Amino acid sequence: MTWSRTAVDLHGAQLVALVVGIAILSQWIAWRSRVPAIIYLLTSGFAAGAILRRAGIETGLEQFNQTFVPVAAALVLFEGGLNTRWQDLQKVGLPVLRLVSVGLVLTWILTTASA
């Protein structure tokens, strides 16, 4: 007996319902656990994409994602910049400085070593 994977197409309304349902659940979990929602939204998005791909479900969004993902990332960064207060930055200045400096050097070293 051989198992074959057949691609299943997810239609627009089904895809929107799935994404909205996952987003609502992620927001609710973030609200209950008092963790920033972006953590759960990113995690659930990555997990949903991996599960759908592994299950052989085609969304047809590959071309759309090449444009949408950079725009969404820019919006997240822009919104974060708008809501950041200087007083908040002063409280976390040293850890951010360490993260930027040590993180940058460590990333450079590991990337160079892996190339």
C-alpha cells in the first residue's frame, strides 16, 4: 500500500476564517497570560503555516506573502516606534545596549563561522 499526498486547496473564506480564528485565540491567550500578543501571533502563525504545509494544504498565498510579510513587519516596527516613550527606553537602556552590541557581534561571528 502506498500513501500519496494530494494537495487540498483552501478557499478564500476558509482561509480568512482560519486566520481570524487563530488571531482571536492568540489575542485571548495573550490577554489572559499578560504576555505581548505579538509573541503568540507570531508563534501561532509559524505553527499554522508549518502544519498546513506538512498536511499538504495549499493556500495559494506564496506570491502574496512575498509582498505582505515585509509590509506587515514594517507596520509592526512603525507601531512599536509610535508607542515607545523615552522614559521606557531609559529604564531598559543598558540591557538594550548589551543586546544590540553583544548580539550584533555574536550574530556576525556565528554567521561568519557558518559560511
